[in-house]
Amino acid sequence: MAHTVEWNVRLHLFEEEGTTKARVMLDTGTTELVGHGVAHRSPDDMDVPEIGDELAAGRALHDLGRQLVRVAAQDIESVGAAGTGRGDLPETGWPLPDQPPKG
């Protein structure tokens, strides 16, 4: 069975005085999630805005990814399918750091 969908992702970066903040928004058409990330430049480091952008965006995407895996795990449980029992998907291979094993 073929299945094709389009999800929209928007990433916003804000930098001020050595701190870069990122907000990434995912709209699947049925679910909206928002991930956040922050990067702080040490006063001793060179001012290279791209590095702050990369770190903050990467952290925001990582946050969004954890949320998406959590939603998928909840969906697996809601349809009565066998999951790992840890709140993450079998494909992840490792438990997420903020998700201790249940039981």
C-alpha cells in the first residue's frame, strides 16, 4: 500500500549577545510539535554566528525528534501493538536519555 504525505518544517534562529536560540516547528497535518535549542558562546571564543546557528538548530531538531519518537510510541501503545515497553521505538536501538525503562 503506497503512502505519501508532506510534512512542513520551519526553523527560526535568533541570536543576541552570544546566545543563539532556535525554534523548529513541525506540522504533519494532524500533529504540531515545537522543538527548542540554545547555544551559548563563551566570551573567550571567536564570534562565528554559523556555529551558534548549527548548535542551536541541531539541539532544536534533536528535541523535536525526541518528541516525535515519543508521539509514535504513544500511538503504538494506543493501537495495542507490541512496543519495547520503554517508551521508544524498536528502531532507535537505545533508550532515550530522558526516558528510563518502565517496570
